[in-house]
Amino acid sequence: MKLSLVVPCYNEQDNVRAFYDAAVNAFLGCGYEYELVMVNDGSRDNTGIELKKLFYEKREETPITIVQFSRNFGKEAAILAGMKHAKGDLVTLIDADLQQRPEIVREMVQILDEHPEYDCVAAFQKERNEGRGLSFFKREFYRLINQMSEVEFVNGASDFRTCRRKMVDAILSMPEYHRFSKGIFSWVGFDTYYIPYVAEERHAGKTKWSFWKLFKYAVEGIIGYSTAPLKIATVLGSFTSLLAVIYFIVVVLQRLICGVDVPGYATIVALILLIGGIQLLILGIMGEYIARMYIQGKQRPIFIEKDVLTNEDEV
Ligand code: UDP
Ligand code: MG
């Protein structure tokens, strides 16, 4: 098997068939074997039924594997499950909503065939058709995370990529519960070739990303790939202690030398608020790390498969 397309699907009932058709079209006459691994990430609509129908209709034509999750575990978990079931020497991660055209995958495969020195081809979005606010937020996020973290993140690079088997195996060997693909891809290393692409409009349905979800995702990236926020505590703590000492000396000198009465409670209230705030912030940051240790410590599986459909003769 040359190529596996891993497709996470969450509430994509109107897209799965269109995706299948587009993929088959794109690979017409490509001259190599490929399979589809479609993961139903606990959809609330009829995605599961549509996938099953697709499987029984098309299993003779194209090898398909359908993985059904027991509930929604998130795109990262769906990608991981898909990679686990993928049998190809090359594995592509692609969305089900046809925002990423399957024709590009064919280009990716060609690039990998021509350049044995690269282990992965990733597509990045040159221009995004999204609001100014969101694009500012994303740009700042990348600046921040690149400064703090030991791995490099490329702005605009999506999960849309094709990797060689050795890179896939490296990714599968990472057991972390809180998965942040962009971090995982750059953490495992390997040489990545970047190609620009323009995202299409969604075929049907709507995006699952709200601003709040994106924010949580950003925190995941920062906490997961950097311990720099923990150092804020040390820096802020030392700084405020120093200020407190200086202030104390000033007050004592004022009293002894100039005979000034120490002014009222306003400063005290202000200081309590300031220091209380800083302490809460730092406790919160530490809590984020501790919570992740706690959940990782329970060693729960990253996803649970309800059932798996696959072509027996292929296995
Ligand atoms: N997805 C998923 N689980 C989720 C959310 C999304 O498997 O909990 C899938 C979704 O079906 C799609 C892909 O991840 O194939 C990208 O999602 P979406 O199109 O909503 O993101 P966007 O393209 O807007 O960034
Ligand atoms: Mg999309």
C-alpha cells in the first residue's frame, strides 16, 4: 500500500460522500495503491450511517477503513486513531470538508517521490480569508509560542500534510494525552517541505472552531511545548519582593529622618490587591501544568473505538 488518506469526520454527514468522490477523482490513473481511513469522531448527526453506507458500497473499488469513536474525542484523537489504522508507506492527514483539495495530495506524493531527502510535505495557507481580529490573534500566538518554546512553529501551516512511514511511527510513539499536532510534528523533527495552498470554502456544514475553542487550543500549545510560563512566577516574585523591600526602607527613612507619618491604608489595599492578583495568576499557571500531569497520570486512553470496518482481504 503506497498511500493512506486519514480523514477525521465530526458532523460531516453531507461531506463524506462528496469527499470520497473528490478523492477518487483526484487519484484517477495515479498508478499506485491508496486507501481511505475515515474516523467518525462521535458525530451527533448521520455521519456514522453515511460512512457505513459508503463502506459497503465502495469496498470493492477502493480499500476503506471506517473507525467509529464511542464519543467525540476531538480532531487530534481522530488523527491519531487514523494513523494507527493506516497501512500506507505515506500517510496524509486531510479534512473531510473539502477545504483541502485532494488534488494537492497527489502533488505532495509526487514531491516525496522526487525528493527522497524530505520526510514530509506540509501545506500552509498563504492567505487566509478570515477576520482581521482572528488573523492578528493567530500571528501573535505564533510569535509568542516561538519565543517560548524549544520547537519551531510555522504560522499558517496546517495539519494538512503527507508524511513518510518513519515519521508516522515516530508520531505514534508519543503517548501524550493532550495532543497538539503542530507541536508534535515539529517536535519529532524530520525534514519538511512546505507548499502553499489556498483553502476552499467548506463544502457543507460549518466549522467546529469557535474563538473560545481556538483560545483553549492556543493555551494547549503553549503549556504543552514550553515551561516558560512557570518562570513568570520566579521573575514576578523576585521583582515584587524587591519593590517591597525598597518601599519599606523608604517608609522607615521618611519616618526617622523627616518625621513624616506613614500615609493611610490606600497603599496597603493597593499592594494587597496587586500581590494577590499576581499570586492567583501564578497559581493558575501552575494549576494548568498540574492538571495535565494529573490527567496524564491516570493513563486513560486517548480515544475509544466503538467499532472498526475494514476490508478483510486487505488485512
Ligand atoms: N473534526 C473532528 N473532531 C472535532 C472537530 C473537528 O474530527 O471535534 C474534523 C472535522 O470533521 C474536519 C476537520 O476536523 O474534517 C477540521 O474541522 P473544521 O473544518 O471544523 O476546522 P476548520 O477547517 O474550520 O479549521
Ligand atoms: Mg474545515
